[in-house]
Amino acid sequence: MQWRINVCSEREPGRREYSFGQAAVRVGRAGDVEIQLCNADVSRVHFTLRADDGRVRVADSSRNGTFVRRGEHWKRLRGDAEIDLPARLRAGDWTFEVEAAPVTPLAPAAPRMPETVAAIGDECGDWEQSIMLRPGDLAAKREAIMVFDLCESSLIANQDDHMAYHLKQRLYQIAEPVLEQFGRRFLKSTGDGFLATFGDAGAALDAAIALEQRLQQRNQRTRNEAIHYRVALHFGDVWRIDTGTADIHGNDVNIAFRIEGVQADAFTGTVSSLPRRDRILCSRDFLTVVPRERLAAVLAGHVQCGEASLKGITENVIIHWLRTPYSQAS
């Protein structure tokens, strides 16, 4: 059997066509696979296509998953599965259109590339022949960033592991539908909380307030330990570093994390109104992209805490405390 495989990326125009005559075709970032993806987040052998007695199988051996198109949906493969050709597979940002082709002389092999993205700074082959992103093509998105932290979780776990586990479960049960309701783009657990992003700063603000309201209502109705929290909101550049959107990074993401945990000693001069917990803080960058009328409609007010020097951040950040009916009472 001869394979014809077209490979394209969501982030790069055009596509590459490959032809192979062997029974097995491997895809991944290792140097000896048939189709090499020069990306550190792709597994060394991400998946393998095999033809045997007229049947075609695909074996997923990846960390982030291989997906097959079934009707209108992508379905994650589990181990080894039989597929019908033509088929569409996905690994991260790459889509593979796989079909059987008449046996013809093989096309020249595609140029090999270094094994990982880390090789960009040295030499990564001919960019025009590569299906990897060029450095100039990498693009950040301007998004609202939310960082949520469950306060004193380590102390609670030290006293009662079961209670700490219960509180984290309840937090995610409450938070996930709220974040979905307001159109979160990205969500990642941080163990004691989560990191989320939104395309609109107003939606992030609404999500933070709705989340606070539901947590406070939960605290009032239960005899269990209260869920105390710190929420930080910031607006800036967000970079996807995992093709399966399993992680993001960027200076603005770091700023959001630093705002969440900020304490009085980080401020230059006198600190105005900085609650220790049960608070929603934001940067001035976040505040300036939310329309004033929207702020007035959902907040009891906001107070400028001051200018803070945040660890690992070269420029000071002006931080505001967003006051809600619940934060006034806390």
C-alpha cells in the first residue's frame, strides 16, 4: 500500500504532501520518524499508521492525544484503533488527511529538521520546507487574564486532608459553569485554584463577580469550612505554548499571578485598602479596558491600592481593589 498524507497547520498557511510506500508511517518529533513535527510539545512518536491485510490502524502513543474526525466531531483515540480511509487525524495544531494512493514512484523525502523547538536559535533547516512555525509567525492574543487562589489550602490540608479535597472539588463544581457561562477561552487548574482567560475584559469582570457571589452563598449555607479566595484580573498578551492549549505563558500571565498574591509590603508608600483575602484585585491595564458604565453597573466602587513592585516584573504595577457588596462586608 502507498500512503498519501497532506499535513497542514492552523497557524501556518499552505500544506505539505507526503507519499510513503511502507506498511507503517510514524509521526512525531523524533529524528527517525517519517513525518517530523519540530515542536517540543509533540511526543517523540505521537502516532503510527499501519496497513495490514487491507485494514488501516492508527496507534496513539502521545502525551497530548491524537484525534480522529467522526462526522462533525473530533474523537480522541485510545490506544490502537482501526480507521477507514480517507481519514482525518489531528495532533495539536496539525491536521493530517490520510488516503490510499496508487503505487507510484515515491516522492523525494522531506528535509529533516532538528528535534525540538529549542534548536531554532542554532539551525532549524530550510524554513520554506518546514511545517514548523517561523518565529515571526508566532502571535500573542490580547486577552483578559483571571487567576483564582483558594486561600490557606495548605493549612487546611495539614489539619484535614479530606476537607481540603472537598473544598477543591466544590470550588471547581462552582467555578467551571460560571467560567463557561461568560465565555472563557482557556482554563487550567493550578492545584489550589485556576488560571483562565477571556476575550473580553467585561466578561472576565462579570465572571469574577458571579463566582464571588456563588462562593459567598455557598459559605453561608454550609457548616463546612468556608472557601476563602483571592482573585486577580489583568489584561495583556497571552501566548499559547502547547499545541493542545494545555498551557499559556507570557509576562502578562506572570503579572496576573503576582497580583493575586500581592501583600502590603510590595507597595511603594502607603497602601490604601488591601484586604488579606476574599478580594478581587486588578491592574490599571485591566480597569482601563472595561467601560466606565459597566464598572458602575456591577461594582460598589473601586479603590486604588497603590503602585506595587512585583517579583520578577521590572516595571511597577498600579493595583486596584474592586469593591462588591460581598467585599464590603468581608
